[in-house]
Amino acid sequence: MNDPRAIRRAIREGKFRRHTAGVAPGYVQGNVCILPREYADEFREFCELNPKPCPLLAMSAPGDPRLRELGEDLDIRTDVPRYRVFRDGVLTEELTDLRDLWRPDLVTFVLGCSFSFEEALSAEGLRLRYIEQGTNVPMFRTNVDCAPAGRFRGKLVVSMRPFKPADAIRAVEITARYPRVHGSPVHIGKPELIGIMDLDKPWAGDPTEVRADELPVFWACGITPQSVVLDAKPSLCITHAPGHMLVTDLRNDDLQNGDSHQ
């Protein structure tokens, strides 16, 4: 499926429920975080202070499920394949539709996603093993603290992709061109230095083999808000399920070198 509008329609109609890696080539996918209005200003500040894991692409008005700058027909209540619902910092359920849960005080934040820079990596001939294997990218909760903003504080989450050393250098150069979708890596090699003790046990996603001639390369990850929610414990927080992103009408090329439609 290549048309983002067709993908959102299929999600809305219950015909598409899997993770979105590799769909709609050329188009931006977004991480989603939905919070009551009372938390919105602090979370926006958190995003501004932590642009690597939380590059803010769009923020809705309270109660408005539309984000027209990301898609004219987009409805955040129905257009994500799977949602997670956290209450007081505890994951209570996963849903495929938010219409029964929607409230007039809810504010939607959409953050840039590494799927955008992955397209650039693939275009340069860098292979991504997890996509080739049809799995979800491995994500790890680190021991690295994010910059706090009010109630929002917690640990950075990273995604990992293995590369041979020369390819890792190229990956740094390529992804640095995309600061609105996490940009360059935050760590290379020696996962234990950022609190990751076992690459076979990701916090989210699926394990990906790192071969003897490869280095694990770590990028800041847009599910960091889910890590932060565990510590901030807002009364309600709705996110996408890991890997199940919001597919937008923005083009990846539009976000190169920091450009934004916000």
C-alpha cells in the first residue's frame, strides 16, 4: 500500500491492523501521544527540551481529532492501527478505535518517526535487517535521563539497528540530515554504557541479531513518551502501540534538514 489516504481508510475500516514499517514509501509516519489539556503545556515543553526523542510535528487544539496539516481527512480517533491506553502511568488496555474514549479536553501530539530516515538509509543501499525479516524494530529503555519539564521526566528510549562500522558512519551522515525525525544516532556500540544489558530482550519490538562484524547503532525513539508516562503518571495518556504509527500526507523530503510544516 503506497497511498497514505488509502492506508488510513483501511485502518479506519478495520482492514489494516499490523505495524506500519515499510508502508506508504516517501511519506512521514508519526508517533502519537494524547493527553488531557491540563498536561499539554508541560508536555509541549518536554518535547521542546528533548527534540531528539520527541521531535514535535503537530499539536491539536483541545478536543479536535483532526490534524489537517498532516492530512485533510485524518481522524486521530480511528487512523492508528493500534493504540495503548495508560491510566495513572499503568498500561490498562490496547484499542483499535478511540471514539468511545474521546473527550473534549484531549490534545494530540504527533512526533517524528525513524521510519522516515530509514527510507533514506535504504535508498543509500544500507540494509535494515528487521524490515527484511518482517519484524518490528527493537527498542530499549536506557539509563539516560531526559531533560525534565514539570511532571514529565524519565528515561530515554532508543531503537537499534546493526551495521558494519563503515556503514554505521554512513548511517550517521545520512540520518543527521533528518533532525525532525530523530536525526543522527545517540550512541554506537557498547550498549551497557547506556544501561542495555541484553540486546536479545528489547523493551518493545522484536530482537534483531547483531553479528560479530557489526556494531549496534542506537537512535532516540519516539516511544520515549511511553517511558516518561510510567514516571509522570498522568490521569490518562493514549499512545500508538510500538510500530503501529500514524501515516501522514507529509513527504519525508519535506522534513530533510529540519524543514517542518508545523
